[in-house]
Amino acid sequence: MRILRVTAAAAWFAAATLGAVCSAAQAEDAAAGDAAHGKVVFLKEQCFTCHGRSGQGGAYNGPAPILAQTALPLEAFRAQVRNPVNDMPAYSDAVLSDKDIADIYAFVKSLPGSRSPKDIPILNN
Ligand code: HEC
């Protein structure tokens, strides 16, 4: 019985800790950046050449993913920019600050992304 109680306490502690970490990450996302400045940096640092001006995605050796409305959390977004998984060039903090990345993140989150054909009137005539 005692072991059960200890295990339950450990599980509660793990859940509480995880909850705190997740809400801290969400708070970081919510507090993230200045979308207007993010747009300036996105254009200046050439992100648009591969990912498109509207974050619609493009190509570079292979597909360059859609960034509009990204589902990535800020932390994963930043990790890709600093240490890309494959062909994308890396941006060190000498080139792009964490603040700039948070601003770009806010910018791509603010982009509308693709719409359903049903929402485009001329396609429904
Ligand atoms: C030369 C082309 C190129 C440029 C410039 C570029 N990217 Fe990428 N990006 C890619 C490619 C290709 C991938 C696919 C993964 C890889 O190759 O690392 C990618 C992946 C990503 C991803 C992961 C998206 C996902 O959903 O998996 C993010 C985030 C990203 N890029 C952000 C940026 C930002 C921000 C900039 C500008 C600071 C930028 N990229 C500049 C080509 C580029």
C-alpha cells in the first residue's frame, strides 16, 4: 500500500512538473515577438527565397516547408533555424538573435496560410 502511495505521489509530481513546463512553453509562445519586425527580418535574411513571401513553402534541393501558421512550438522553430535537420542553411546568433527568431515566429504565425477552395468565391461559381 505504501509503495502504491509513493508511486501515486511520483505520478502526481511528474504530471504537475510537466504541466508547469508546458504552460511555460505556451507562455513563451504567447509572449513571442513583434510580427511587423519579424516580416522585415524574414525578408532581409532571405527566408522568403526558399519558404515564400507568404510562408507558403517552396523548394531548395527538396521541398522547403510551409511556415504560415506553423504548428511548431517556438523552441522547435528556433532549433531548426540554429541547427537545421538537413539542407537549410544554419543561422547563428551572430546573424540572427533569439528575439529576431521570436519575431519571425510571430510573423509566420500571423500569416493566413492556404484557404479552402470553398472559401474562395470565384471557385464556387
Ligand atoms: C536556402 C533555402 C532556405 C532558406 C534561406 C531558409 N530555409 Fe528554412 N528550410 C529550408 C529547407 C530545405 C527546410 C527543410 C529542412 C532542412 O532542410 O533542414 C527548411 C525548414 C525550415 C523549418 C522547419 C519547418 C517545418 O515545419 O518542419 C523552419 C522553421 C524554417 N525552415 C525556418 C526558416 C527561417 C526562419 C529562415 C530565415 C531565417 C529560413 N528557414 C531560411 C530551406 C531554407
